[in-house]
Amino acid sequence: MVELPEPVEVLGPWSPWVPFDQALDTAPRTPGVYLARNGNGSIVYVGMAGERRGMGLRGRLSVYASGKAAVSGLGEAAFTRALADPAWVRERLIEIDAGHPLTAKQWAQAALRWAQLWLCWTQTTDRASAVVLEKAVITALQATPLWNTRR
């Protein structure tokens, strides 16, 4: 099990790490902050979710899983890195050449699968608290090369 760095661990009661696809069923429908790590255990992204029409963290992750967030947050970060991987792009070109091109949403979904992300989270009482906690976590991880574009 991958542990959290101490400055992050003390900022909240964090859930266990779960694969991205399992997080869609287990993440709470409350506001909070989530961490994403890649397959080698490095934390690569810090995100947050507000109330989101009563869906909170689960709602935010569902938007990524649907492929609708290819140009924001974790979805954009994974998509950008997948596009920089020649092997991943080559696979998409093979699909196109075979007459099976993917939609933009499907490309975004494929990028998330490519990233092999695991997630953990902690809940907050509201969006404002999640914003403050997200900034505190990013500050605690300032020496970590995160995928977040806003730091």
C-alpha cells in the first residue's frame, strides 16, 4: 500500500487508494479533495469537488470517466500526457487506419485508462472548505512534480 507523505496525511482522514474505475462507485457524493497517483505510486494530481448537484467527488470523477472533461482538470492532464506518448498515439492512428476512429470522448477515456490512475480522497463540509484544503495539499506537495496546471 502506498502511504501519503506526512504533510498531506495530517490534512485529513484519507480513504484507501483505489483504482480509478473503482473510485466511480465508492467515492462519496460530498465535497472534498482527491489525489491521483500513477502506477509507480507517485502522486501526480490534486483535485477538488464541490457539491456538484449533490454528487460531490463522485460527480467530478464521473465527468472524467465520461470523457467530457478532456480539457479540464485531471482529464486534461491525462490526455496531454497520453498525447505525448508515441505508442499511445500510434494505437489511435491504427484504429483510424482500420476504419474505427474514436470520438473525442473516447480518446479522453482512453487517455485515463492509459494513465493507470489510483485515487484516494477526503471529504469536506462544502466547496469553500474543499478549495482551501486543495490549496493546502498542493502547498504540502510543492516539491512534487504534479500534473496540475494551476499551482
